[in-house]
Amino acid sequence: MEKLAFEDDQGRFVDFIVKAKFKIGYSKYIAILPVEEIQSPTYILKVEMDDNGNEIFVGIDDEELKEVSQAYEQAKNQNIQ
């Protein structure tokens, strides 16, 4: 199980479980869940590359989130069946 740590607004690091990595067209996304709050909603972030070729995770707007969430749910349901 892959984990990532993100720094919050107070400078504390929060661990997340990577639930899925997926693509829609040419865009890559990651679905993550806080380790300490398993009952919380899943967060979906866009994966982009910085100037050095490292992955960075970027928030997405509501319209893109709606489209990506639907694709994620469909993919998740197909994997379950």
C-alpha cells in the first residue's frame, strides 16, 4: 500500500493512503485518503510535473472534479465486479 505525506496549514505532516492512480485523456490523477480518517471523503488531485520532472499534486476546480469523480467511481465499480 503506497502512502504519501502532505504538510497541512499548521506545518504538520498528514499521511495519506493512495487508493488509485488513473488517467483521463492525457491528464493523470491520484485518489488519496487520510490514514487517520478512514471514514473521510476521498481526495482527488491532478498529477503534473514541475520544471525538474518531479510529480506535483494540484487541486482541481469543481467542474473538473465532478468529471474526474464520476470517472473514478466508474473505474472503482468496474474493478469490484
